[in-house]
Amino acid sequence: MDRNGHREVTEVPFRLSVGAPPGAAVLDFPGLAARARSHGLDVHSPMRLAFHQLITVRSGALRCSVDFTEYELTEGGWMWVRPGQIHQFRSDLGAAEGAAVLFPSGYLGAATAAAARLDRPAPRSPLMVPEGVDAEAVRGVLDLLENERRTVSGPLEAHIEVVRHLVAVLVLRLAHLPGAQGGETAGGEVFRRFQRAVERDYTRTHRVEDYAARLGYSVRTLTRATRATVGCGAKRFIDDRVLLEAKRLLVHTDLSATAIGERLGFPDATVFTKFFRRRSGETPAGFRARASHARR
């Protein structure tokens, strides 16, 4: 807890455990908890990850939150937490059995990253539930990956590349499950360009007109593409991203509402407070107090 009573988020870089071969980390849940402890972390504290974290449950259930939304991961399900997202385990890791695959940005080749859409902002939901032949394929790749990580045979260089290729197969399988991208292909290249521009510039401008001018589209085109992809208009999409970052900063820093508003591009605290109240139904101070109470 900090002096305002809320838990500060821990920025977590990608680091391998001592003695582990370079590359991705492939861990069971006890191993994930031990890895956190070895790096001086509480595995149940909120963390902003600087790497990809794939989690699956084989038995039991696991409650997690990603960017202030609660999820329950049950048998056969997967959760994909992307770099920059705030993740927290909300139930005891000992209550479930499963595995986690961790890998840094840039670990996979450019062709794999493009095919898996790793260069795009995260889909709205991190949950995926493979079914039928998809479930069998994903489970088979994970089995191979765990076996390879447990038994290093042959030259280390070959082992490292085998793990990299297996992670690539796993990522590609998960990225192309039905609904895994939240339908983001519906808006095509127009939405993808708009999404990247918002991620880059949401602290500078909240106006659809500015993005349309920079990208060379009309406001109507951006709105149509965004609605076709994520079910809301372009302005709502921008505001959702601003609101998410405001919540992150309110919960996990001790910055004042005025400072947060300035960081997010609002001209003064009054405008920021009105925006936050309109979009969330409560003031920044009210949200911070409620979130702090919920985490105690």
C-alpha cells in the first residue's frame, strides 16, 4: 500500500530464472509462484507486465483481473495477458493446476509476429476457450513445449530454437481461434491503422477529427470501421482507451486527479473530472476510494 491506501502496480520486466536456458519460460503454477518469489515479487500483487503471458488451467479454476475486469479461467481455457496490461491473480494459484508460457516482445520472428498480430493492441477480452480439434492441437503443442523445457537434450542452441518454434506454433494457434481477435478483421486496415494511432496519441488528442486528418480518412469512415470491428463508434473507442489509462493511474499511482488529467491531455482538472464522471458514473476520487477498498 502507498500513503493513499492503494496498492501500487509493479512494473515487471522479462527475466529468466537463474540457470534456465535463454528464451521463453514454461512453468507450472508452483513454478510460476517460485519464479515470482525469486525476483522479490508477490505473485498475487497487481503487475504491469513487459512481456506476453499465456496461462491455461487443466483442472480447478483461477480468478484473475486484467485491466480492472475480473475473469474466471476454468478447465481448458486460456488467458493471454499482453505487454503493458495490468494483471493480478485474484485467487490462490494452489486452487488450480495449469501452465504458464512467458515470452518477451521481439522473441518470435517478424513473420510469426505479423501472422499472430502481436503488433496490435490487445483484444478486449484476454480469454480464449479452444474447442474440438483446436483444443487438441493447442494441448498437443503445450505438451511438446513442456517436455522440451523439462529435458534439454542435444546442443543448447538446438534446444533454444525448438522452444522458440513451439512457442510460435502455440501463439499462432491461439491467435487464430474463433473470436480470439474480437472480430477485429471486420474493419480491415482502416480500423487497424486507427487503433495503432489511438494507442500512440490518446494522451495528445481525443478528437476523431484529428485522427481522421492524420490518417487520411473521413470521420465517417473511421466510425464505420470501428463500429464494424468492436461495436462502438470511433469517439467511444478513443474515450475507452483514455478512461482505461485514467483508471490505471488512479489505482496504481499516487498522482493527483489534476496530474492525471494533465498527463492524459485534458486542459484542466474540471474537464477531466466531468469526462470521468460521464464515462464511469463516479468521480476520480470516488473511483480511487472504491478500488482501494476492494483491494484491501
